[in-house]
Amino acid sequence: MDPHAVETIEMELSHLIRRLIAETTYRKSGDSLDRAAYLLLDHIAGSGWASVKTLAEEFRLDSSTISRQTAALEKKGHLARRPVENDRRAYTLELTELGRLELERNKQMRTERVGELLEGWTAQEVEQFSRLLQKFGESVSEG
């Protein structure tokens, strides 16, 4: 493996993350989802429901952090608690209609922005980048 190539990837990722966060902060409207809320809602939408414990495991965060984030989303009307039948203290979280609409709106805005950034790329380059980025993400998840 070429050490220079690996160093370039590391530096480009660092700059990319910084620029994306800066752009998101700059472009954010008052009702836009922040990164954490977006990822939580997307995960719950994909699975249909989740518990705080499963979210904490998925995102490798402390349960108290997830509890605070999901409580804020619940307060905004994006999530609803559903009691677990066997355990009166336990509950799962589900998207509300408002949460689903907000997630879809944010996903559309983000997808459009990424599309704008890829306008000068060929279809083959976009497909290859998508495949390689997904492969890299899987390596991160496994590592």
C-alpha cells in the first residue's frame, strides 16, 4: 500500500469533514435537522423503531447522550415513544408523521447539494465513488 496515497486520503477526509460541517452550519435554516438528529431519524426510519439502547450501540455513544438527543426530537414532535408490552418501564421510539416529513425534506436538500457538487463528474465516476465510499464506510464500521 502506498503510504503517500494513504496520507492523502487521511488529509482529504479531514478537510472534507471540516468543509462539510462548515457548509452545513452556514446553510442551516432554523428548522433544519442537525447531523445527529438526521442520522438518528434515518436509522429509526430504516428499522421502523428503535430503543435508546440499540441506538447507543449502533452509534457507539453513551445511552445518556442518545436519551438527550431523542428527548429533543420527541419534544419537537419528530419521535414518539411506544411502550413495550412486557415491561412497563421500557419503550421504543418511532418516527411521527412530522418526523418522517422533516427527514424526507432534509434528505432531499442534502441529496440535491451533493448532486450539485458532482455536476462535473461522469456517471461512471459517480458510480465508482459511491461504491468505493460505501466500501470505505464498511471498513470503518468493521474496524
